[in-house]
Amino acid sequence: MTVTPVDYELLLPEGWFRIGIEPASRECSVDALVDRRFSGVDNAPHLKKRLRNELLAQAAAAYHQGGIELYLSMQQAGALTVPASLLVTLLPSGRTPEAAGASVVELAAGTALRRRTDAAPDDGEALPSVTLDYQVPVPGTETHLLLTFSTPLVQIADAMVELFDAVAGSLRWRAGSSGRE
């Protein structure tokens, strides 16, 4: 008998920040991240406002696309922040991403489809990026959990993908109580 999980757990590196993307928590969460990022910097109100607006827009878009959690890397490498993100999306039955180019991998949470995409900018404004998707079936349901990792650091893409693989490998299902003592 397959037990349907009530939640999942992921281990993220220190320095990753969870942004609440639900409408009720979005602004408070984004404000906390912006305050943390600009701690001790009083002379950049325009940058602070721009970052806040961009994060609010990204969080809203993630939510409207079915996202349930958004994480941004705040890890430091010297004076630089290592840019990376993770969007967790619950895909309803019948809505699965394109599986072309994906490989089947085994995670602690079960069999998953893994797909890496290296994107070159095509409009002159976008940065090159690396995206790694993991599509994991939720046991006992017809839904899938989609983990979408992304970074613009193509120069160290393979190292970032190793990090993303480790995070995806930490995915565990959390079962609900059966009501029995």
C-alpha cells in the first residue's frame, strides 16, 4: 500500500533564503530579503526599490505558474553573491513538463526525470543560464513535484549543477500520522 505524503523536506545550503510567494506573505518575505541584502547600505534607495519590485514580480509570476516555494541563494563568494534559485512547483494531474532530453534518475524520494538546459541569450538582454529540472511523482497521487534550479553562472555551471543534484538528492517525503498510536 502506497502512503500519500503530506509534505516534503529538502536540505538547502546555508545562505539560501525562502521567499513566501503566496499573496498573504509575499511582501513581508521580499522586504525581509531586501533588508538583509542591503543591511548597512543607506545610500542605495533606488537599487533597493528596484530589487524589491523585481522580486515581487518574480514571486507573483512563480505563484501564478503553480509555484509553492521559491528559494534564492544569498551565498557569498568573497564580496560576490552566488546567484542561483530553486522554484518548487506542484504539477496537477495531466500537467507535466516536456520530458524530451530528460534522463531517469533515482532519488531518495523515488524515480525522477532530470533535464539540464543550457540557454544562450537570444534577445540581447537576457543572460546565459543553466537550468536543471527534476520531475518527481508524488506517491499515491497523480501529481508531480517539479524542482527547477537555475543560475546565470555558466562559467561554473558544472559545479552549480553538482550542488543542485545534491539538493534534489536530499528530497524526502514526509508521511502524515495514521491516527494510530
